[in-house]
Amino acid sequence: MHYTTRPMRVFQWFNAFLLGLLALLCVLPIIHILAVSFSSSAAATAGLVRFWPIDFNVKSYEFVLSSGLFLKSLLVTLERVGIGVAVNMLLTLITAYPLSKDSERFKQRTIYTWFMLVTILFSGGIVPLFMIVRETGIMGSIWALILPGAVPVFNVILLLNFFRNLPKELEEAAFIDGAGHMSTLFRIFVPLSLPALATIGLLTVVNHWNAWFDGLIFMNSPDRYPLQSYLQTIIIQRDYSNMTEQDLKTMQLISDRTIKSAQIFLGALPILLLYPFLQKYFVTGITLGSVKE
Amino acid sequence: MKRKFTGILIGAIIATLSLAACANNSNDKASPSPSQTSDAPASPTGSTGGKYDPPITLTTVNQSHPTVKYADGDTVDNNPWTREYEDRYGIKIKSLWSVDATQWEQKTNLMIATGDIPDFFQATPVQFKQLAEADLLHDLSAAYDSAPERVKSLLNEGGSAALDSAKIGGKLLAIPFTGTPKEGAQMIWIRTDWLKKVNLSEPKTMDDLLKISEAFTTQDPDGNNKNDTFGLAVDNAFSTLTGFFNGFHAYNNIWIKGQDGKLAYSSIQPEMKTALGILQEMFKNKQIDPEFGSKDFSKVIESIVSGKIGMFFNSPFSGLYPLQQNIDQDPNAEWKAFPIVSNDAEPAKNQAALGTIGYWVVKKGTKNPEALFSMLDMWTEIFYENKDPEINSKFVNDGNTEIWQMNKIAAYRAFKNTDQRIKVIKALDSGDTSDLTGDDMGVYDKIQKFEAGDRSLWGWNAIFGKDGSMGVTDQYRQLNAYLSDEFITSPLTLMSERSADMNKIQLETFTKIIFNAAPIDEFDKFVTEWKKRGGDAVTEEVNEWYANR
Amino acid sequence: MKRSTLSNWPLHLLLLPAVILLLVYCYGPMFGIVIAFQKFIPAKGFLGSDWIGFDNFRYILSLSDMREIMWNTVYISVMKIIAGVVVPLTVSLLLNEIRHRLFKRGVQTLIYLPHFLSWVILGGILVDILSPSTGIVNAFLGLFGINPVYFLGENSWFPYVLVISDIWKEFGFSTIIYLAALTGINPSLYEAAVMDGASRIKQIWHITLPGIRTIVVLLMTLSLGNVLNAGFEQVFNLYSPQVYDSGDIIDTYVYRMGLISAQYGPATAIGLFKSVISLVLISTTYYLAYKFAKYRIF
């Protein structure tokens, strides 16, 4: 509507060019990695692959997929993401809502907020966490991957800031209409914060999807590893100077370079597809367009 | 910010801690895994006598391997190996948990910290010592005395150091998981097609080697009319220089016995200075990749495979990787392994670490510690001595999965592959394969196919063939051309505390000298600084250990 | 005053689950901080390990290169923190100006991809593209007559390589939050501004930036907690002894410290030190914002 002036049009073109260039810079390495994952071990090891596979083959993918563990671990991950994201989101909502109140209205909010913040700054390390997980009886179960991180404090703080920016009048109007806290939260706050919730949802999904360390430590058997933990185990991190016959025999077939590349795509593809889908919640102004101050 | 995003589960601090801790694993990841049997005489089976009746159950924890697939219905506690343990000896196994090898140290540390120690498991050297100090381990001395001879000779094949390292205060508190450090000693791999091109013969002395390096750099051995080749491969952790250093009677990162009978740290000796000086010269003459400082071993391999480097020091197994990749890339390429050379009249010796992969420890109060030796005996018989192809495919490898990794206790023979080559070439000469096991036959077939023109099997011939690298290893063994690391216990207190500080200046100085960013005399400053940073105190600590060993 | 009839107890109730979970799984394990004051040995456990007071801290301070390592860490992380806010913020503002929806979404998606790559892989790629002899970056600089630069081998360049490559990897992902914040700005404000004849630049300055100010301040403040985290994975995969002088950071040092045998005590002591510094920085910022602007950052 207001892009009619000439400098504005020049800016538009320049801007598009700049962002296009940035996007290209981001995508080229990925094409390269994709090409490597489909190349022969020898070509990849020699560093000959650029943006197109050399001696095209799918051996690396076969290697990763051939084990029955791939499918099992994918299911574990889906279970984890399903339950974990639901738990995280619910807790984020019900925790961020009270904390978004003014301190005049809810005096203890600041204490609560600091109580939570401290947990992202301090930690006792893996040994005591392991003991607690064991003592609470969730070792080896899917809850060991969910409960220790059930309250995503960073997201809570992010969301409470979004909540605070919502027009106060709406909330007050709701109260005057006799709505309680729960209905205010779910009828008014949630619908008005969809972009923020989509963002936090994405962070939560990505977080659960990518986590691998807790799976290796808290699950008692590789049968129960989530996908990223499983993928972590197939890259045998070799001490190159001291490789053994067995390592060498494996490496002859599939170089770890091609496998690492294949691993990235198998591990990240599902999550990459999620973002474009969520983007429809990021349309500027739609949610607040109807709110007049 | 990303750390905050991901830091929901365990905070950044834990991540650091866990990284610090889990990264240790890279050291004991090497699992020498000979899957061939040897020419050792078949001995009578079941020599350990008795079977437990009623059967006993031993608890343990399990390391899982991505290459192992269990048959339908089989599990970690019910597979060909565990069934055999039960049939033979009446030993049942119960695994408390399994974890991937990469997290072994981390998870066993957590297990130890929570106090849930199983009847037996594979501990790291550090854990072994700490468990012993906490008085949590069973004395195995008596059980060892009555152990089958076959097991004793397996544990002693590489020398007595492995067993010695498992003794504390005169008591045998663990069974060492012996590795193959001597068989893995470095040799010089040289591109022989380049050697022909520059009209040089194989190296006998360090001078020969330096001439080859120069010729490979300046005489355009790849014939592309570009000055783009290097004489010697160097990686930024110097893992490809061990054999080179050894040629100057310099040894990297080990403890050697000095003339006064005391132990001294090898990397601060004057021989090291000489070797570094030569490397600096080579760097100045462009015989070393000017970008070696940012290239780790896998990046150096890239240069080798793409035909930019014609000589490198590495293990005898390099024929399969990475050299086979170079052979695949370049139809003219040809490599051969030669023994390391000396810079004077005294023959060079290869440095050899203790090479123990871990320690099999038994919880104090376990009723049947001798059961471990029975299981180890079965391992030796099936893995090393069996000639029956059927047993081979049942317990070792059925062509589909590495069944042998389902064992619950193992140790490796020190020179298995060296012996295998001798047997295979004998059979190749005579055509008589009656003495070969199923696994030997595999190697035999591959070499025959290679000789018939299949270059994709070149690497097998380069290792096990007549001119194979295992021949060089055999030569080393006969001459006993090894200098062993005298420090064969787990790191001492001061050493653990100071090593990062001391190693840092060592790596920095060596890199700077080779890179010609510092004069060679910087080495002397380094020695002084190293001592100041704790080197003197650590040396004292090591000698105290040595005296009271 | 109907509002006052709503009491606060439901608010406490809503917070209860989070408080319990945090008490159990975050505050519970904090007893492990005692490791910082122990010579912790797993075989002896928390109760059996020796108490050594502040020896672990003294030991850390006794390390020869501690000052240099601290400086490297702070230098690199501060640059990362600043660039980590400025770049994503700028990009999201630029993206906000794009009216072509498909193009906008396409760019958004593509710049978000590198977040999912690991530094192990990127390390190898960076060595290639930054190589003085064969790398594309130096080839490009060569077009302008610039002599090849050994980016990964020179101390004068290495920290900047770390910052730029880190930003490259993460800016797209970080943009997401700013884009979400931009959607929260009331469009009627822009409409009013257009009526008043405000230029686009003025609109950005007077409407857009103030509209997302709280989120920017929040992210800035929280990222202060990372002032002693310069990015272990990245540095570990890119550094080498040549650039220890400029690239060795606390976390890589702690890693090497644990190589020979896991050093739980010193590692926990360093962790505790980092936590305290983070807490001090964040609470100071919080306090100052409250004192001078009467604004609670969170």
C-alpha cells in the first residue's frame, strides 16, 4: 500500500536480493551434505564431492535403516514427542499465566519467577540427577525423558512476556463477565497468543526431537533409545590413530563421513517439515487485528 | 541463545560436565576384534571340568554394538553365547542394563556412584583402581592359579605387563582385557608407484626416507605438472608421527627408563628436539602440508586418498582404510608397508603402550569368581582355536552379524593377525588349505581373488599377502623392536590434575616448531615450562609408584 | 471492584505442579554441587569422598593459562551474544518488509535449516571452504587481490571465524522468536502512522522496535547467562593447538582436563563458578531495569 516511492522500491529489490543471498548461503552446505550422503565412501573420503553425488548409491541409508532399531527408536521418539510436548505445553501455559500477573496483583510472582530461573542457571550435574531419576522409579521408562525437563523454564519466561503484552482490558472484561482464571487463560490468552505458542511449540518439539544424551543414560536398553540416541550410536567415533581390524572392515564399506551425512537427513527431515506447516501461525497482525485499544 | 533453547532438560553446566566426562570414552573405544581363528593347536574341549549344579546366575552390565543383531527371540541374556555358558558350565547371565559403547564410561561411573555394582563387569583403568581402593573388588589370585592354561597363555601373549597392571598390593584384582598394542605398531606406508617414478628404492635409513619425502614433493610424482604434492603426512594431533619420532629414538607421550634407572617423560628428551628440527626443515621445504595445523586425521586421509601425499606412518591395518580408498580412486596407485627406519646405526624401536582395553572386575563377595575364567576359556577356544565352520557360523560370524560380540567376557591375542598371515601365505604357496580355519579361508580367498585381478580386495593383500604389512609386524616381533611404556597403571593423582596444563604447552610448542612459527630452541623453553607446570612433581610421583610397584 | 473477589489461591494452585517438578528434578539434584568441594570418586560416592574445601577452586586458579582461557571465553561469547541478538533481529525486520508471501516463507525455511547440522560435519566443511590454498573464500578474496588468509590457523582470525560461523548456523532459528514477537504488534498502529504520513523507517523506529522491545530485552538478559559458555561443540570441532592462544575456552579446557580421568570435582567447581557469574549478571540487569525503568524483565 505504501511502497510506491522509488527509494522504497529500490529497497524492496535490494532487500529481496540480500535475503535471497542469505538463504543461498544457508542451503548450499546442506546440498553438499546431501550429495555426500549419496556418494561412495571413496569419493567422500577423498573430498571430491561438491554439490552432486559421485558414484551414486544409498549404502549409508541402508546401513542406518537396516537395523530394526531404527524403526523402534523412531516410535520411541514419536511417543516422547507426543507425551513430552503435551506435558511441556500444558505446564508452560499454566505456569506462565500466573507469573504474567502484575506484582501488585500477585505479590509472590517475582519469588516464583526467580525460583524457576535459578533452575536454568544452577545444576548439580549428571550424577545426582541420575540418582533422583532412579529414586523416583522412572529409570528406563519414557517418563525419564520427560519429567526431568517437564517445566521448560525458558519457554515459561518467554510466554509470560508475551502474555504481559496482551491488552489488559480484555482480561478485565473477562473477569467482569464472571470468567475464572482457567477460562480467561484458555478462552482469551491462548487464542490471542497463537504465534507465540506456535513458536514455543516448535522449540519444544525440536528440543525433544534432538535430545539424545538423556536417552543413552536413562534408558536401560538400546531397544528403548529414541531416534537421536540411536543415530548417535551408529557413528562409531573412532580413534583414528588406533583403528582396529574390525573398524577398518566397516569403514571400507561405508565411510563415517557418508553415514554422518545420511544420519543428519534421516534424523532431521521430519522436523524440517514441521516448520513450513507452523508458519501459517506467523501471519502478522491477524490475531490482534480485531482488538481495538 | 540456542543453549537456552535446548537447555531445558539439563542445563548448560551439566552439558559441559557430561561432555567432559563422556568424551573420555574415545580412548577405550578401540576394540581390537580379530574375527579369524589362528593356527594354535586345537585343545581338548571342556578342560575346565565341573558344571555348576544347580546353575549359578551372574549379574553383569552389557555394552551394545550397532553391528550386532539378535536373532528372533534372542536377547542380550539369551543368545548363542549365553546358552553355551549355561550348557557347558551351568552359568546363567543376567544383564542389569545395556548401553552403547560411547557412553560406557559415563554410565558405569553413574552405576558405581549409585552403588549398584553387578557381580562382574568391564571397568576402565581409572575405575578399576578406584574400586580397588574402595575395597569393592574380589581377589582373583586363587582363581587365576587354577585357571585353564589356555587362558593364562592368552593373557600373557603380549608380555606380563597386562597382568601386572591388574595387580594391586600383590593381589590380582581384575582380569585384564588385553589389547593388541604391539601388533598395531606403526610402519611406513609408501606409494611405490611414485617411488618408481622418482627412481628411488625403499628406505633403509632416515636419510633415504628424507630423500623420498623431498622427491615426492619436488619431482611431481603425480605427473600433473603442478607442485601440489607433499612428502609426509602430518595431522594436528601428531598421531601419524609416532613412527617418525621413533626413528630418532624419540618417543611421544610415554614414560621410559633412563640410564639412572628412573622413569622419565619421553617427549621432553633431546631426541625429540632433533626430530622436531627435521620436521621444521621439511615444513620449510614444503614437504609438509602448510595447513596441517587445522587438519585432523580424517582430513589428512582426504589428502592421501585424493593422491596428494605419498608417505605416511600408520598401523599395519591401513591397507584396508584409508589406502584401499586411494586404490579405488586411482588405478595406478600402489602402496607398500616398510619397517620404520633409524637415523643412526642403532635400530629403531616402536613405542608400545600397555594397550589394555579395560579390566574385568568381580564384586567383592561374589561366590564363584572362577566362573569368569571358565567363560574366558570358552572364548579362547571358540574365537581363536576353533576350526569347525559350523561352530564358526554359530558363535563367531554367520555372514550377517558379528555374533562373537555377544560374549560376556573376552581378551585379545597379541599377535593373532601376524600369525594368520604366516599361515595364509604358506597355504598360498603350497595350495594346501587343510590347515586353515573358516576365517583363514576368508582371507585366503580374498588374496586369491586379488591376484586374479580384483583390485577391490587390494587391501587384504597389502596386509596379509606375501609383501603384506603383517610381515613387517612379524619382523618387529622377531627382533622385539619395541620399547614399552613403563607406566602401566591408571593415571596418578597429580598426573590427572596436571596433564591438561602440561599437554597444552607440549602440543602448542610442537605445532609452532614444525610450523616454523618458533625457532627450534623454543623446545628448551618448553622443557623448562613443562617441568614448572607440574612436570617435575609428576615425574617424582611416577617414580614413587615405580619404586613401590 | 469486582476483580478483588478473585482471590489468588488459584494462581498458586496453577503453579503447584511446576514447583513440585522443579523441586524434585532440578533442586533435588543440586545437592550434587557438593562435588565442587570434594575430591569426588564415584566408587566412594557423595558420602565417602573426601571433603577438600576450596581446593578445587584453588586448583583451577593455579592452572597456568586460566587468565587467557577466561579472556578467550568472554571475548568470544560476548561477540556471540551481541551478534546473536543483532543479526536475527535485523533479519526478522528485513523479512517483515517482504510482501511476497511465498518468498518470505521460503527464505524463512531455508535459513532455519543450518540449526539442524552438527558441528562435527560443519567442522570438516569449514576446513575446506576456509583453506588458504583451495578454499572458496580465499579464492573469492583473491579476486580483489587479497592474499590468502589462514582463517583457522591464525590467532588474529580464529575468534571471528567462530562468531561468524556460529551466527550463520543459528540466526535463522533465532529469527523465529522475533518473528513471533512482530506478530504481536497491533496493525492499527501502523495504519494510524500511515495516516500521519510517517515514513517506513519512522514506522520501524517508532512502532516496530518499541513493540518488540520487551522480548529483545528479555532475550538479551537471559543470554547474559551464557557469558562463560562460548560454545563447546563448535570450538572443539574447529580449534587446534595452533589457535589455543585465541580459541581455547573454559569448556574445551575442562574437556581436556577430563581426558585422562574424569575430574568431577574441578568440573563441578567450574560449573558452579559459571552459574554464580550468570546469576550475578542476570540479577544485576534485572535490578537495574527495575530501579531505573520500573520494568520487570520477567
